[in-house]
Amino acid sequence: MYEVMTKPLPLANRTVFFVSDGTGITAETFGHSVLTQFPLRFRQVRLPFIDTIQKAHDATRKINEAFVSDGSKPIVFSTLVKAELSQVIRAANAKHMDLIQTFVEPLEQELNIKASHTIGGSHNTADSEEYKNRIEAINFSLAHDDGQSNKNLSAADVILVGVSRSGKTPTSLYLAMQYGIKAANYPLIPDDFERDKLPSGLLPYKSKIFGLTISADRLAAVRNERRPGSKYASLESCRYEINEAEKMMRREGIRWMSSTAKSIEEIAATILQEIKT
């Protein structure tokens, strides 16, 4: 069985399983949103591709083992479509959160139509226009990462700018993968600050630009992981670059936000809201 386990947190109060007949990303995303409402630590285990009875029994065994070792019921977030697989999992000694049963059955009644109950239905999109747009957006974002190219910037939906390691690349790729947004990104560097102007290649597309900034302490910590003890990672350099970048964005009328305490999802949601207005 394919199993992905996140690194256990110290003094975990409970074990949480994310069980799915697909990747498990939906169960995990929903589960994380719910779990953040509680001031507890959780040991988290993802069990994806549970698409046979045997795999379901194997998953049930793991859940029961966690019950014995923890001394408390594990919590199970499940997105199993087939009822027979779900029944096996529900036999485990755990608190079950069945997302399919919670939402699909009431919708069947409301819409007066039976759901297909097809495994992987949300992923059968390889030939869809939406899927093709996302692949195109990913290729675009990779080609325009870190200012690699000025080519076809007119096709960009958004151009992210900010100092090095402020979160531009992961945000660009997340926008491309999740929403099909063509996102280029450009680093603002000391040379730009000395010239006191944006990189010349960006000037024709100023209306597409969105800025990211970050706290100096956080930036220094991130950079020290990459280049320990370097001038690039020094707190002084980080403060200088951030101050100059923020001054430039204010002067140029560029919309921007701090990525310091924001998740990629939150940053992306803000950008999507901004580029729609």
C-alpha cells in the first residue's frame, strides 16, 4: 500500500488519518482546515489510493494499531466513493468524518438524481480545456521564473515582483497548477534599487504587476538556510532590500502584500481577488 506520513509532531495528542481512493489531497486539505480550529497537536497519516477491499482492510488495520498505541480513537477524514470500501474503513475503532457521505447523499436527495459514485471522477480531466489551460500555465510560469525571460509577457495574467526568497516562485506555480493562471515572477535586486526603477522589461506591463514583501527577520532566516553566513543572508542586507523594494512599489503604485505570516493558499487567494478587480 502506498503510504505518506508527515513527520510526527512532539507530544501529539491524537493520530489523524486522511483516507482516499485518490491522492488524498482533498481529504487532507479539508481536514487541515478543521483541525486548525483546535489547539492540539496531531500525528498525521495520509493513506491514498485505497481502491480495493484488501487495501481498505490494510488501512483499517493501521487505524486500529494507532488506537491501541495512542490509547484514544484516531480521527479519520475519508473521501472514499465506493460504499463497500467506506464500510470496511468505518469498522475501524475511530472517529469517522466521511466527506462523501456528508455531502453527496444530501445532494442526491436535493437534486433528485443518483450520483455516479465513480472513483477519481474529479481527476478525469486530462482531455478537458481546463486541464490543458493549467498545463500551459505551468509551462509559462516555469519559463518565466525568476526573470528568466521577457518573452510573451503580454500573455501573463500576473507578474509577481519582490526581493529574492519572498515567496514568488511557489506562489506562481500554485496559481498555475490550481487555477491555470499564467504567472511570471521577477526578483527585485540591488541594481534595480540603485537605478531607482523597475526592470525595463516590466515597464510595459506595469498593470499586471503584484508585489510580495516579507519581514527582514523571516527573510534572513530563509536566506541563511540557503547561504549560511553570507552577506546575501545578513539581516542588514535583508532590511535594505525590503525597504527599497517597498519604497519602489509604493512609488510605482504597485499593489503588494506581505508573505511573512501567510500561506501560499492565502497569498494566491489575495492575488486572484486583486487581478479580478
